[in-house]
Amino acid sequence: MFNDNVIYLAKHRLSTAEEDLETAIDLLNMQRYKGATNRAYYAIFHSMRAVLALEGADFKKHSGVIAFFRQNFIKTGEFDIVFSEIIQKASFIRNESDYSDFYIASREEAEEQVEGAKRFFKEVLRYLKSKPEWTKEADSL
């Protein structure tokens, strides 16, 4: 059974992920491809952190969040292996985008990242809603 604070934290993180996803879509529509890929990554990242909140887990580094999610949710079959690939590519592109001076994101790349983030967010939402405590507690917040 999750306590109210854990549910609230997970719900807050999911809300942040949703906002990042909406921003990624807006940036894609504005042809701001580098920004769209960045926000798509953060939609995935905050979605993972919403799931981790239910486990009482958090990490200072992005790599820690990703490793924990893969180990505890993808390798166990809670999430399909395709989501590991989505995470990996989004993380790689985010690093290139943030740290490579001459990285240029293409429209196709941005579209792929935004679609991956949409798919990931939708799957995390499905997972969270499958938890009886989530539905009960989240509805009362």
C-alpha cells in the first residue's frame, strides 16, 4: 500500500512529464527540433521517475534512474523491451543535443523522439492506473 505522499510525488512527476511532452509537441510544430528532442527526453525521464516514486527510489544521476528502471521494470517484463530502446535513443540524443556544440536535430529525428515519448508516457500511465492504490489515492488528490 502506498502512502499519500508517495502517490502525490508520483502524480506530480507524471504531471511534469506530461508538460514536457506537450512542450516537445509544441516545439516540433514550431520546427524547433533540438528543443523538441530535449523535452521528449525529459518527458520520458520524468515518467520513469513517477514509477520510481512508487518504489521509494530516486537517484541524483540520470544514469541511475535509467539503470534502475531497466533492471526493475524492463528486465522483469513489467514494460516491454522496446521501451529500453526508446530510453536509450532519447538519452543519447539528449546528451548530443546538450553537450555537442554542432549537433543539429533533424525533423525526422525530432518526430521519432516525440512519438517515442508519447508511447512511453502512455505506457507509464497505463502501468500506474493498473495499481489499485494509484486509482484510489490519485482520485482523492
